[in-house]
Amino acid sequence: MTTNPVANPATFPVLIEVAAERGRQDAKWGRQDHADGTGPDEANQVRFCVTTAEAADFARWRTDLAARHDGPTFADLLTEETFEALAEADPAALRAELVQVAAVAVCWIEAIDRGTQRSRLGFAPGDVVRDRDTGELLTVTGDPDPWDTRDYEPADTAGGGEVA
């Protein structure tokens, strides 16, 4: 028996599926650099839900609401995907949901590793951003705090496309 999970032949096909799901996410949403949404003082999103189905519905609603306003956090996305998985009874649907859970977790890790995952306070000086209202491309200068991610998005990934 091996103690290295990557060396386990059963692991490789699963990791390939997770990588394929990451590709689908990137194709649909572009690069994701959300706020974490974690910490001891963050609200427990699903505290009033009794069943996992209720929690999945609430998490889905919360993520959709955040997407329409200030943008979801990685915690929103992972909570939604996790409760969707927990609410599944069908093994095939559960497996598909778990691949999505893993892909969201990988996406979050990638954002942390890129060093561009940021708080809602803004971007770094020199970042090129697109105004979410006007589409105008701007370069962050001076204090990055006013460049709030609710108003601006990374220009190289806005709408899933590359800046020409």
C-alpha cells in the first residue's frame, strides 16, 4: 500500500476530471480572484437551515445575490458547491458535485498562489482594471484602497476574455 496519494493509480483519473472542471470554470467565468470571505468573525451563512437541501438552496441564493451586487467570495462559492453535494442522494450526481467542490477549492488555491487574491479593499498599484459600469480600462495608481473590486475587475480577465 502506498502512502503517496498522487502515486495511487485511482487518483489520476479523478484529478484529470477536476482539471477539466477547472477548464470549464475558466472558460465560463475567466480568472477568479475573489475575496476569501473567511475568518472567525464571518457570518455563518447556513445557520438557520435545518436540512442540507435547505442549506444548498440558501447558499445558491446567497451566491446569486452576491454575484448581482458586490461579487461572491470564495467562501460563498465553496459553501454553495459543498451543500449541493451534501444534498445529493444519487451517487452519480454526488460524484459530479464533489468534482465541482474540488475544482472550486483548486481555483481558490490558484488565486492564493498567484498572489493576486485580494481583499475587497482593492488592487495593487500598476494593475490594469476595467470599470464594471463603463468598460473603461484604467491603471491603478497611488493608494490602491479606492480601487474596490466591486467597481473594477482585472482587465486581463474581464468577461473571460483577454485584453488586446
